[in-house]
Amino acid sequence: MLKAIKRGFASDNNAGIHPEVLKAISKANTGHVIGYGDDVYTEEAICTIKEHFGQDIDVYFVFNGTGANVLGMKAVTESYNSIICAETAHINVDECGAPEKFTGCKLLPIPTENGKISVEQIKYHMHGFDFEHHSQPKVISITQSTELGTVYTLTEIMEITQFAHENNILVHMDGARLCNAVVSLHTNFKEISNDAGVDVLSFGLTKNGGMNAEAVIFFNKKLSDDFKYYRKQGMQLASKMRYMAVQFTALLRNELWLKNSRHANRMAQILAERVADIPQITITQKVEANGIFAIIPKEIISRLQERFFFYIWNEERSEVRWMTSFDTTEEDIDEFIKQLKSLLKK
Amino acid sequence: MLKAIKRGFASDNNAGIHPEVLKAISKANTGHVIGYGDDVYTEEAICTIKEHFGQDIDVYFVFNGTGANVLGMKAVTESYNSIICAETAHINVDECGAPEKFTGCKLLPIPTENGKISVEQIKYHMHGFDFEHHSQPKVISITQSTELGTVYTLTEIMEITQFAHENNILVHMDGARLCNAVVSLHTNFKEISNDAGVDVLSFGLTKNGGMNAEAVIFFNKKLSDDFKYYRKQGMQLASKMRYMAVQFTALLRNELWLKNSRHANRMAQILAERVADIPQITITQKVEANGIFAIIPKEIISRLQERFFFYIWNEERSEVRWMTSFDTTEEDIDEFIKQLKSLLKK
Amino acid sequence: MLKAIKRGFASDNNAGIHPEVLKAISKANTGHVIGYGDDVYTEEAICTIKEHFGQDIDVYFVFNGTGANVLGMKAVTESYNSIICAETAHINVDECGAPEKFTGCKLLPIPTENGKISVEQIKYHMHGFDFEHHSQPKVISITQSTELGTVYTLTEIMEITQFAHENNILVHMDGARLCNAVVSLHTNFKEISNDAGVDVLSFGLTKNGGMNAEAVIFFNKKLSDDFKYYRKQGMQLASKMRYMAVQFTALLRNELWLKNSRHANRMAQILAERVADIPQITITQKVEANGIFAIIPKEIISRLQERFFFYIWNEERSEVRWMTSFDTTEEDIDEFIKQLKSLLKK
Amino acid sequence: MLKAIKRGFASDNNAGIHPEVLKAISKANTGHVIGYGDDVYTEEAICTIKEHFGQDIDVYFVFNGTGANVLGMKAVTESYNSIICAETAHINVDECGAPEKFTGCKLLPIPTENGKISVEQIKYHMHGFDFEHHSQPKVISITQSTELGTVYTLTEIMEITQFAHENNILVHMDGARLCNAVVSLHTNFKEISNDAGVDVLSFGLTKNGGMNAEAVIFFNKKLSDDFKYYRKQGMQLASKMRYMAVQFTALLRNELWLKNSRHANRMAQILAERVADIPQITITQKVEANGIFAIIPKEIISRLQERFFFYIWNEERSEVRWMTSFDTTEEDIDEFIKQLKSLLKK
């Protein structure tokens, strides 16, 4: 029944689990351990994360990216606060209002061309302080790499964190695809988050070959005092935590995460180069991580989707999104380009 | 480092994953599938669940038991409603206020001797209808098997569901250990839930050998119209859903769930029989599923915990809880009894 | 149409506004003042309140008692906290779940005989600290005078506040009828709240002859840092605040509050004495403030209600509640007793 | 102390209560009536409102405009919905996130030039239907007259309501200044709301000479089934309701509301005409109701504020807001213009 499995570029979460991750899960599957994270596997995973992000941090595992984002922001806000973000941010358009529901906060979206927000744009929302009629700005949330496949430079991030801290505002980073950004910038985890002044990070490895590997990382440990309660009350505390924990260890040890995201990014570059040659196609965003956004002829979209998974990003503009992942192959791209060209000829 | 792994009776979630579950996960780990449940594995799992619970139902997978309970109740309540439950219910004492936070409802706890509530007790809270000052009772939540290791008979459940429906109230069942109750009652899933008049079920297989296998099942499909939105907004929608889904299929096919819970229940019986002989120990609840509650001499508790995981249930009364699981062995019990007796001798 | 106005003992909020209050409103009705409390009338009212409760406090006016209770508790809790109170507390049975909805907290009710809770009873809920599965107890809420017409002694309150503070818990007092308690105890406002260790007070004068005069008073000013935002977000910030403020000034100046509550309490005593003589009637609670609870023959209730407003408290026990207020007259009582006796004769 | 009372143009809520309103309150202050709205005054007020808005409607009184807006929207949404509104809407910028906190919904703001939104602009947010990752649009909220002193024409409203209903969306109108719009359009209450297809109306008379006179009106009675519970749970149910109710009766009887808003609008016209002559001042919005927005030389603002209350609307642009009210006098305007001109000369 499942013989001819369709592959595609719909999302990096359509890919499976990396074999090493599965191996780690299997290896952890022995004997009894205390539930809810009080076990050696979780301890080991946290140690491993600290090696990458710095020792003086707090780490909590959660089920998914929405959980990481919402709980991370809840930890640093009161319900009368507001959260500034790009209009395209996952927290703004892809979480069904989970941030508003759980935090009570208002989201203040900023329209962007490329998914990145700047200090200049942020300033638009920086008013009404101390005025009780107005939601009080408290968090700037940025996504790295962005939902549009672009990447904040280190300088851009530091401009935001510096501005934020000068104004008593905190910075949350949605790092569901942080690995791809680290590769793109030739940097490391610590430099792009902890050292860059980020306060709270949603760190995701699910899209990097994990099964369900998401964490909230606090670089200022004072901010996480209550977090264990919010995680539980937010329905995000796993009983058999060890299986979540070992995914982090497996991916962060031996540079597996690096191999995976380097590969995904490279596949995106190759795909981008291949379509760049096709005159009927216009790439709309810089390809800096593992996503390609392109305007393609409307009439071929559904035909192309018959063979390959991918999403329409903007129906009106006939803009589509192609994501690559750790398991994308050059053959996938070859076939895709072949099919694309063949459809365009007709 | 992890050589001498400590085993114990702390919780059925301290056990690992059943090897068949791991095999199923591994088998599903091939190629790309659409995320968030639009895949053949999820479809197959839902079909399998329908074979056990009835065809005309709605099934949604979520991350954990708290998520299943809270979202299941949210689906059938408004914030001005109240939820009647046993004082010992997981929703009342073990979810850090997640039900109140997400549903806005008031919980109306009923003190019980054995974790089970009766229609007579429920009536205490059945007042204030149509009176806007009073939270309006809307849901009765029962746990099967209960947090105290007891089991509602079919008749007891039907008395509650009939009473509820006569009063325009719905019945939620927390079935984190439903398998153990089904074994205990020599019944089947459908008879004890769907046929017995339950409206919404939290169905858990995590404690039965799954990794993270929890579902919300609606026996009245009208109640689940909005559920997909609540699941997403409740941060309980998994991207790589297939790995969650196959756990259900693995455990519900070939009666693996039955084998696992039968074993756990049998181990509880054996353990209960063995301690029943010990004069210094008093079993405090009927052992009807996979939990044993017992009063033991205070002075041996910490010594015993050095060798075996288990929890103190009631410090004052020196009452402890021992849970058995699919991987409890007779050797575990032998050793435990040996150690217990040795400590009592001193 | 409104000629023969029915009077009664239904609630102290069925009474009108004291003429002095109306006069104060009228006097304030001149010229323009800044809205939302930044005006001289509000300033004057707060000064007056400070004369009664102590200088080093924070005072905020809100619309009603539910608003005062909920926002006062919100200011000192996080959503993962729990609030301990009498089962009969207004916050538990008469606010339609507003505390749960707005604070996210769990309410932990204590069954009582007389509406008062004791340290011994409170201890039942003092567990699960630092355990993330359990809502963390943070507030003890007591009502003074209680919903059952009884009054905590100063000693009883101080036992609770001392116990609370030793356990890092705060004490909220629902003082919708605080005036009646002050009269009953021959004390003053400051002694029974601020000096007794209460942290947050809902102070109500609506039932004392006000129109809508409710305040949240913080005796520890650190607790009110965010309160102005919660009041606004809680929909409790009045635009034309001056009319609310002058009610406090009018009632607290020249001992009008004292006259009013002394009168109400005295009327309750007289009514109690008069019914004490009637053998078919049993008074069920000590009459310490302005409420009388009594078991009366079921068959006369509706007939009596034809002439006088009052509520059935407990249908099963045929227990009713009679409240007196600042405008209850001895004639009201005479007529009531006459009617009562006449109905009992039949 | 209060001798030389400063007057001004800060807000229509800086004005006092109309003497007729005070008289009505005084007249209602006799005898006992049942609390919480079950009284003849409330009944009469609702009847009066029905004479103006249509018979087949449901009316509920609440404390303030924020309460009316938030509860009106709560009644017709689930937490996974979104609410489309102008970026300048009171619900978006002046309620401290109360809509998000109480409804759980996402607000989707539309930038506007003049405070009015159009169907074309609304369409931008009309996507993601049936897609669980996306908050589901459910309500369009418009303000009449707007926060910028402009007025939707009947046609503009009907375009929105028709579009909304075709798309299974409801329309909420924030009518805190509905009276001013009715005067401006030479229409009546029913035509501009009920007949125009509005589903839920926040109807305010506080700014028209009331003390605290706000109502939620449902033109489709099915939508208000649960409203009484939300009002109570939302802390918006007044105990001494009669004093709120009679304000409606007083203002809606004998065309007092009409006189008041006609006057306020006329004062705005006069003020606008007077400043139109001053070359250094630019009026930035059409003066269609009782507000004037103008850019004035930055250097005179604080000096002018010494004598007259008013707010800076946009600091950067040196734009101020002047509101007129039922008690604004031509003398107020004369003095204001005199002072303005005198300051400009320096």
C-alpha cells in the first residue's frame, strides 16, 4: 500500500527521523527511570545542550515548537504585556492564537518584506509605556532562520537585543530552524543566541531529524523560576521524558545536527540554482537557509503537486514554498526539476 | 554508568516502550509524509481505534494525558461551566491547574474513600442551574481505572451517564489506564465507554507500553466540531504525527494492549497477595487494576526506596503507592518482598 | 406603578443609596475633571480611606465586589497557584467562576459549619509545594463578615495571617461587609485588616449605602505594582471615576459608615430576638453581623415571600436567609414578624 | 480648593452627568428592589431601548465601554477565532489587551487613514479558513463614530455587514459615541445598527451625559443565550442595577440623548470652523462627530494645556485631539480660541 512513497518539499517536518536518533531512542529503552525528566538521559541531554549554548542556562524540554514559543513567552510576560513580531512570524500566523490564549498578551505584528524586523520598525510599537490603557510592550520575538528562509545577521540580532534591553524589553528567538541559521552564518549556537543577547530561545531539533525534540532555553536563569509550573500547566510536560531527551543528545553529539542542517541548506542552494535558470520562475526571497520561495506559473502548480509535496505560499501571487531537509537528495531535486521543466514546456 | 538500573513500582510511566512499539516507529520511519496527521499511518491508527471503540466516533491524537483531559473537557464546556470530579482525580490534583487555566471552568471536587464518585455524591453539586452567579455544572469526569487502583463497574458508570444525560450533563472519562480496567472487568473498550454512555474519553496507551500515545475520543461527533482548533491552540498538535499514530496501531493490533495490561494487573495481584501475608502492612484499597495502596511502617520507607522506586501517597498515614506495569517481572516482586521483609525484621 | 414598593430582607444590596451619598454625587457634578481617577475627588477619597486603614497602603476603586475579589487575587497570584477559601465563600459559589477564568488559579474549598475557616482546616491543602504537578497554594481568602453572618475574631484572623506568612502565603480578605464586622467586634478598620496582617482587602461600601463603591486595598504596596494594568485589562476601570470616589468620602467621613452598619447590625439583632421566641423557627448561625439564617416551616416560605423579599438558602433544610441593611426599619421587622406569626398560625 | 475648575476638550468623559440623569437616579432611590437587574427600573430601561433599536433584541447593561466591547465579542467567538478591526480601534489600542485576555482571540488590525475600515481592506485577513493552524476570522468590529471623529455612512456599514454575513462572519459595532454618529448622519438608532445588519452593539451613553451607562445589544437573540453568564464571569454584573438603568431611560426619553449629541457635534463644528481660520493649524480628519484632530505648533501645546485639558494624539506629528461634549459651551470655545491665538502670536 505504501510502496511508492511520494517525496517532496512541503516542510522539513515531512521528513522522517534520522537513524541515529532512532538508535538513541532504542538504546534508552531499557529498565525503569523516574518520569517527567528526573532521569540520567535528561540530565545528559541538558549537559550536551549546555556545551553548545553555555553553562549558565536553564533548559526545559517540551513537545512542540508552539509549546516552546508560547511557554517561553509566558515565562517572561504578564497578561497586560504585548509581544512585537514580524507579521509572518509562526507565533502570529501558524499557532491558532495559542500565544494570546495562554499568555493573554497582545501580539503587535510588523509587516515585512523578508520576514525580518528591524529596530526602526520595532519603534513603531514602542509607545504607551506606563499608560494603563495600553498593552505594555515586553517581548520582541524574532525567528531565526525566518519563516521566509532568510537569516538575521549577528549584527542585526545584536541591534535588536541592545535596543530591547535599553528599553527594558526582552528578546525571544523562535529557533525552530536555528541549526540552518547557524550553518548559514558560519557561527555557532552560543554566539548567535546567548552571546548575542537573546533572553529566551525556542530551540528545535524536530526539523533537524528529531521526532519531537523541542526545548525552551533561558539565558537569564532568573526568568525561568516559575517555568516548571507553566510547562506542566501548559500541558507540555512529558512523562517518558527520556525518549525526548536522547534525541537532543544524539543530534548534538558528533555534529550530527551540523551535518543535517548543512545538507539541508546545501540542497536548498542547489535547488535554487537549478530553478534560477528557468525563466518562468522568479525566486522571491534570498535563499539563506533551507527554504525557497518562488513565483511560478499558476497553471502548473497542481500538476507539480501531484508528484511532489509542497505548499502554495501566496495564492494571489502564485508564490510557492519549497523546503529542503536532512534527507533531501540530489535525486529528489533532479526529478523535481525534470518534472518542473516538463510541465513548463506544455 | 547506567549499569545497575534501579527498577521499581513508582509509576507505570517509569517503564519503557514495548519493543513492538519501537519496531512500529522504526518501520514508519521511511520517506516523506504530510505533517500534522494527514498521513496513512494516522489514518490506519484511527481505523484501528474505531475497530475497538465503534465506527461512529471522532479520534484525535495528543501529546499527553493532561492534554487529552483538558482539551476533551474544553471541547464540551464554556468558561462559565463547572466540572464535577473526585477529589483525587488527576485533573484535580495532578495537572497544576491546567483544566482551570485552559477551560476557565471551576472544578467541583467530591471527597471519596476509593477514588470513585456516585450519583448520590454528584447530586451535592447539582444546583444553581440557570442562576448566573453560579458556575453551571456541565461535565462529570470519572477516571477508569481510578487514581486509587479501583475500577468502576459497568453498572456504576451507566448510573452516572444516565443521571448526567437526564440532567443535560456530559460525561468525560479519564482513561489513562482504561486498558487495566477493561481487563479487570472482563469487558471490552466499546462496552465500557461508548456503549456505557460516555461522551468524551481520554484514551491513553502511554502507560501500556507506548512512548507518547494519548487520544481524545468523541462518541458524539457533534461535540468535536471545533476540536482541531482547540488541539492546535492548546499546543497539542504534533508535526510528525506518524510516530504517535503507529504506537496505537502496534498496541491495539494483535491484542498487545491486552497482553500488557493483563500482565500488569496480574503482577499487582501477586504483589498484593504477597504483602497481604505481612502483618505490619495494611492494603488500603481494593486491588482491581495495577496499583496497590498500603500502609507500611514509616521507618522502612526510605530504606526500601533506596532499592526500589515508589511514591509515598499519604505521608501522615504512612501510606504508599506501588504501581505495576507491562514490564514488571515476578523477579521484581520477589526481590521487593525479600527486601521488604528484611527491612521489617530489623 | 411603583407605589406600593415591596421591602424585605433579601440582601443588603436591595436597599437604595444613602441620601448623603447621593448628595455627594450631586455636589461632585460640576465642571470637567480628568477621567479614570486622575482627579481631586479620587485623591480625596483615597486620603480618607488612608485615614481609616493606614497611610502606607495602595487603594484602587473598582466596579463591584467580584471585580475587587478577582483583581485583588490576580495581583498576588500566578496562574499555577491555588487559593484556599471556605466552601461558602462568595468567590467560590457566587462569582460564576470569575476567579478561575481571570486568574487561572484553582480554588481549594473548605467545608465549614459557620463560614469561617481555621488554620487546622487550611493545613489540609498545604501540600505539594515545589511539586510541579500540583497547583501551588498562594492565597488564603477569608470573608469578613462571612457569607453566613458570622464574624472572625481578631485572634482568629491573626492565627490565619501568621500561619500564612510563615508559609509564604498571602491573605486576602473579602470585605464586602467589613463595616458590619468592625461594628460587631468593636474594633476599627485598621486593626482588623492592616494590623491583623491581611495583605489584600476587597473593601466594599455598596452594601453600606453606596451605589457602586468597591475598592482593592493593598497593605503591602509591593503587591500592587502591576495593579493598574490588571484593573484596566479586567474591565474595571471607570471613566467618570469621581462619582465612585465621592461615595467613599461621604460614607467614611463623619462616621456615616459606622452609623449605617451599626444600624443594620442592630436590626439583625432585633429580628433575631423576635424570631427566637417563635418555636417553629430555628436560627442556625450566630447572628454577629447583619444576616440571620433560620430554618422555617417549608409551607410558609412562598407566602411570606409574597410580602417580603428574601432568599431560600438551603431548600432541603428549609433554611432561609434574612439580611438587614442601613435602611431597615423597626416597622419592617414588626410587619415581618406579624406576617410570619400570622402565617404560622394557619 | 476646587474653585477655579479647569475645563477643556480632553475627552467627552471629562464632562459630568446631565442634571436629568442625576434627577432620575435620585427618583429611583426609594425603597427596596431586587438586585442584579430583576427590577422595574431595568425593565423600563430595556423597554425604552427597544423603542429605539427594535423590539426583537436582547439588552444587557454593563459597567463600561471596555466591558461592553469585550463581553459582546466573547458572546460570539470561541478562543480560536480572530477579530478584524481598525488599528486605531479602542479594542486594539485602549483596552490593555482585555479582548485577548478574556476572549482568547487574536485581533487583526487594519491600518487606516481615518479610523474606518473597508471591505477591500478586510479581505486581506480573510484567509486560512478551515486551516487549524490559523485563527479563524469570526468578527469584524467597527467603531461608530470612530476614534478619529469620523463617521461610517450607512452604505459603508451595509457593505461591511453584507460582506461579513456572506462569509459567515459577524459584525460588532463599538457605539461608545453612537449618538454622535446618528446625529451626524441624520438617521436613527435602529437604521444605523439593527437595520444595517449589525449583530452586536456596544451602546454607550456615558459620554452622552450618563454616569456609567453602557449596554450590550444583540440584534440576533440567538447570540445572547449565554450572555448572562459571561457578564457575571466578566465581573460586569451590577448589584444595584437600577441606578444604571434609569440613566438610559432618562437620556433616551424626551430626546435628551439627541439634544446632548447634537450640541456636542455642533460645538465640534464651531471649534473646527474657528481653528480653520488659523494658518498655523491643520485639521487632519473630517469633523463628522464630536472630535477634532489637528496639527498645531509643538511649542504651544504645553502652554495651552495649562489652561485647557486635551491630549496629544501623535507626538511626532504634533497632532492633538479636542473632544466636545454635551456641556461644552460657546464660551469655552471662545476662551480656548483666544488663548490659542494669543499663544501663537508670541
